[in-house]
Amino acid sequence: MTPPVTPDGRYIVVRGRLWRRANPNLPEDERQAHVDALMRARRAVRDALAGDDAEALRAARAAVNEAKVALGERGPTWWPGDEDLNRHMARNTRYADWYAALDPSQHR
């Protein structure tokens, strides 16, 4: 099931928490390149943890962050203004009424 997306398209909601969406204005080929880099970096994190390699882990986590910033999920907001409610509980934000009105099956 796909998580609900806030009416303005900025966030998805997972277990009641807002998570910033990737920038929908990225060209598809650019977005896919960043997603591919993110997946490689996540595999590198897994491998570094399995190999107990602290230096590789630092590098892999930095690569994850770099890909997430490029996608717009971290770093400066991709929309005008600077308000960022990433990781806030939806019920404690301006999205509270919208979230409360969702079908309970969407509250995952």
C-alpha cells in the first residue's frame, strides 16, 4: 500500500510521521541516477556493517546523505520557504485535520 501524500505533495506519512518526499520537479533521468546512487550507498552501509568496517561505514553513510540531499529528501527544501516538518508527527502539524480525516486504513 502506498503511503498517503500530503495535499501539497511535500510529505508522505508513515506510521503517523511526516517524511519529506523527493523533489517531483527533478527530470526522470536525474531522479533515477540519484535513486541508483542511494541504493548503492545503502548496500555499502549493509556491507560495511557486516564487515565491521568503521571507515567504510562512514563513507557509505555520507554517500546515503549525499543522494538524499540530491533527491531533495534532506538539505534545503525544494519548495519556496524554509518551513520543514520532516519527521514531525502529522497530528502535531498544520496537516493534523487532513490526517485525521484519512480513512483509518491509511494510518500506517
